[in-house]
Amino acid sequence: SAESWDADGASMPTFARTGLGLYKLTYDASYTDKDGLTVATNLLWAVPVVQTLSVFYATAAINADKRTVDLRVRDAAFASVDPGAGHKILVLVG
């Protein structure tokens, strides 16, 4: 099996707000690789990248199911916040 993830680019994770400054990204249980084989999702790491001029912090953790990522967003005082319009957070996973 090849190691390419979602080779056709058809799937996107679902994104849900679960509380103030708390979010969950959920990936499908499996994807089809470039060879047409079904490969189970097995995320090993997640790195959030805050793309804003404001001071925000973000942390990410992979859950035990290896396909959901919890994202926590905090402001400069480390209080949980929801980013507003114009604030972007890129989450890299692998």
C-alpha cells in the first residue's frame, strides 16, 4: 500500500466547536490511497499554526482513535477564546 493520504483529495475533516476555544477535527476512518487500496487513518502528530497578527496560542492533541484532533485556542492571557473574523489557524497533521 502506498502512503499517500486521500490521493483524490475528495475528503475533508469535519470541524466542530465543542466549547469556548475548543474544537474537534474528525477525519474519516479510512481513505483510498493512490493505488486504490483502503488505508486506515492513523494520525501520529498535529501542529497548529496561528496565522494572525493578534496574539493567540493554539495547541493540538491526537485522540486515542488516531483520527480525531482536539484543538485549544487561547489569548495572550491564556484564557480560552474563539478566534474572530480574520484569524486563521492551520492544523498540519501526519
